Amino acid sequence: MEKAEIIALLHKAIQSEHMAIVQYLLHAYRMGEGEMAAEIEAIAREEMRHFDWLSELAVELGGKPTIVRDELYGVVDDVVQNMRFDVQAEVDAIAMYRRYIELIDDPKIQLLLSRILSDEESHRGDFESFVAKAERGEVTGGGGEAGTEGAAMPKAPTPQPPARIAEILKMGMDHEYTVILQYLYHRYLMPDCEVGNEIEMQTINEMQHLGWLSEELVSVGGEAEMEHTSLALEGDAEDMLKADIAAEQAVTAAYSRQIPEIDDPDLKALVARIRDHEIYHAEVFRGLLDEIKAQEHKGEEPAPSPAPKTRPPSVGNLFGQKQD
Ligand SMILES: [Fe+2]
Ligand SMILES: [Fe+2]
Ligand SMILES: [Fe+2]
């Protein structure tokens, strides 16, 4: 099979993993805190690893990453139905990986796909057991007390979230989701792997932000969604880092404007904490940009030149420094 054909298949798999990550997270967020929600989030993290491996492989074969996402099977107000959607997603993923393993006659790639396939088979079993549990009413969901679901208790109507707070949280979620996609894309394409790893570290932090904000949104009765806003994907290493700095500056400004609007002290503190992380991310990206520029400059020197008086900051010493 031609490389281009393999890359096309990998892209389809990446799009399906991307869908699974978002769908499972949205299902887990809707359930509030609880054992099953935590298990579903753990499955979503495994799908992130699949996404990661497949994207790296696509780039290794000379392709590009992709942030296109397959359509979600569904996110509804019914745990049983959501778990059925997830079983179906796994059944379809299993069929896809079995087909690809037959089609792609490269033992290394087959090994990776088989590894992923075995995860998906295990996930299918997990989701099937979640359907059964949910049918028996053994689910804590929507912030309810353990064991009260299924009991014949009149439910209080879900309070409407304060509109502006829900809006702030939704904007934050969209931003976090957007930068996660942008930074992952950049990380896969970054020629300097040390720089790529540092970008990944910040991306993991953005994933935490996404989780915190969605928990808050659900706790005020809002509905978590994930739609990305505009992305700056293409360019060389410098363009990518400049775009990432711009994204951090924009969101720092947005969070800074929103913080005074929030009355709840805990939520105010949370958003301020996230905003401070974003300030730090911009600083990290600026350091990486300086590093890349210094490397390029060195490469352009035609003849040996006197050693610079001050060494450019290395990634290592940037991270050794304490944050102000
Ligand atoms: Fe997967
Ligand atoms: Fe963030
Ligand atoms: Fe950030």
C-alpha cells in the first residue's frame, strides 16, 4: 500500500479517536462526580494516547496531523442512551482497526493498530457494563447523591445557570479546546523535539483547564460543549510559536476582563488561576521562540565568530527558573 493511502487511513482513525475523546468527556462531565464518570474520563485519556500515536505516525510517514473530528454519535440527558452511543462508537472503531490491520501490510503499523484494537475491545466491554449499571439505576449523575437515582423521589427542576457565568465558562471551554488542538498540531510538526515536548507540557495543562471549566459549567446547570474557534495551524516553527503566543495573550486578556464580573469567590479564584497559567504559557512560548531564533542565527553564521557574551536561554534553564 502506498504511503499516501496509509496516511489517509490514519487520518480517518485520528478523526474517529478525536470524536471518541470529546464524546466520552462530554458524557462524563454530564454525570457529575462519581466512579463511573471517572472511569469514562480514564477511557478518554486512553483515546488521547491513540490520537497521539496515530498523529505521530502520520507525520513520521511524511503526512500532516489532522484536527478534523468525526460527528459525535450523541450527547443526551439519558445516561443509558449515552453509554449505548459509546458502545456503538467502540464497535465501529473495532471494525475499522480490524479492516486497517488487514489492509496495511506493514508489520510495525499492524503492531501499533493491534495494540490500539485491544484497548478498544476492552473499552467496548466497559461501556457494555456501564449500560447495564445505568439500566439498574446504579449511577450517580447530574450531581445527585449516590444511590438516590432510580428512587421515586421528585426531582427539583434544574436551576437555570446565571447566563453570564455560563457564557464565560463556555467561552473558556471553547478557548481551551481550541488551543489544545492548535498546540497538539504544532507539537507534531515541530522539527525540534525538545521544543515539541515543552509545547506538550503546556497542552496537558490546557486539558486540565478544560476539565475544571466544564465541571464548573455543569455544576451551575449549564451544558458542556466543545467547539473550536479559529485556529492558526500552518507555518514554520517561528510562525507556530508566534501564533501560540498570540493565542495566550488573547485569552489572558479575555479572562482578565471576565474575572471582575464573577461574584462567586471560588470561581473567581479558579479563573484567576487559569489566567495566571496562561501568562506563564506565553512566557514559555516566548522562551522557545528565542531558542529557535538563536539556533537559526547560529546556523546562518558562515564563519566562526567570537563566542557571544551571554548565552541564549536554553529550554532547560528556562524551566529551571521560578515563575515570577
Ligand atoms: Fe481509541
Ligand atoms: Fe488554558
Ligand atoms: Fe495557555
